Amino acid sequence: MCEPFPCPECGAMQMVFTVEDYRTEDGLTVPHLRHLKCNACNERFFDDEAMHCIQAERDRLHWWAKPQTARFEPTLPD
């Protein structure tokens, strides 16, 4: 496959493979993760290989056993 690809999110022809440290929403950092990233909107997409790397890092660090950080969502009075 030739790069760049069209981004499924914004449509720009700027989706390319990149290698960078990636931090998941729950705080896990995966070093040197190869994945697709749109240079226009910064959206990221993960193929099977990237997903396996993320899971391998979770397993290596026993990340599944760590308590999740609670998100504070304030409630507004009625």
C-alpha cells in the first residue's frame, strides 16, 4: 500500500504510518508504537499489529490489575 491514505475522520489525504510513544486514555504509555495518524486532524487508527502491541504492554505491566482513575464529572444544580 502506498501512503498517504484518506483519513476516515476528516477525509484529508494525510493518513500516514508513524512511530511514536502513545498514551492511551487510561494512562498506559506504549513506547514506539507504529500506527496510522492523520497529519491534518491528528486522529489515530490502530491496525491489528498496533492493538497487539498495546495489549502486550498491558500484559507486561499487569495494567489490567491497576485501579482505573475515576473521572470527575461535576453535576450542575437544577
